[in-house]
Amino acid sequence: MAAADVRALVEYVVRGLVSQPAAVRVEATARERVLVVEVRVAPEDVGKVIGRRGRVIGALRTVARTAAARAGRRVHVEIVPYPPIQGGAHEHYPRPAGGR
């Protein structure tokens, strides 16, 4: 399974978990011998992706690891917070187009 396939698989699963699927961003980067998949979701959806006691993210990592192993690759799935927009009294997170 190619890097793009693992990235697409992770994106498909995460979009099914969150309440704002339009805000999901998944990037895959090959580093040395490991494929790093970075997942960004809306701040209110981070808990849904992590799950209680990390069970959801653990299962997602297992699925990604299994898919990548078929191609002889290693994979690491990370949840990366959206960078806050600087300025004003408070830091705000970007909203997807059409979101509330």
C-alpha cells in the first residue's frame, strides 16, 4: 500500500468520526524509514479522534500500521493541533467554510 493510500485510509476513517469533516486535514510525509501521517481536526473534535483512554487513536494507528505493513513500510499517526491565528486579545482557530 502506497503512502497516498495510507493517508487516504486515515482521512476516510477520521472524517467518519468527527462532527466537522470539512475541517479534517491529513498530510503524509516520508521521513527516513517511517511514513508520518499528521491529522488535523477542529479543536472540538480532537477528543473524538483520541477517544476515551486513547482507544480510538490507538485503533486508528493499528489500522494504519497494518495497511502500511503490507507494503513493508512503517507508519506513525500524529494528531497535530491547528496553529492559532495570532492577533487580537484571544487566539482563534480557523473555521471551515460554511461552518458555524
